Amino acid sequence: MAKRGRPRKTDMVNSPPHYTGEVECIDAMVAAFGKEKVATYCQIAAFKYVWRAGKKGNDKEQDLAKASWYLSWASGTDPRNLS
């Protein structure tokens, strides 16, 4: 819960509920494919988010924030530790 009993806003960039659980999807990907392949995937995912920013009915800033998240991960910084 956030302050004053209000529920926290879902963070669709750093911890979207459809990718979290007991093990986060990105961690399962690393376990299955290794860091190098996941870093490559993250670069491709970032490209996709920049390409479609604001075109899918989503908030453009959210798409760009997701691209930034993936680029951070690809460069070796876990963005979950930055929030």
C-alpha cells in the first residue's frame, strides 16, 4: 500500500504484473539462454519500443521508458535496482 492507504500504481515499465511472479521473466530468460543472448534480445526489444513509440495507442513516454529499461539491461545495469 502507498501512503494514506491508497494502492500503489502499477509500474508498467519496471515491474509489469504480467512479467512478475515468483521468478521474473527476464531472470528465467537468463537462466534458459544466458546473459549474452538476453542482452541481444534486450537491444532488439529496445529498437521495437522506439520504433512503435506512441503508435500503438500507448503512451509514447511509456514506450520510450521501456526502451530505456531494455537498453540499461543490455548494457549490464539491472534497471530494477535503479527504481
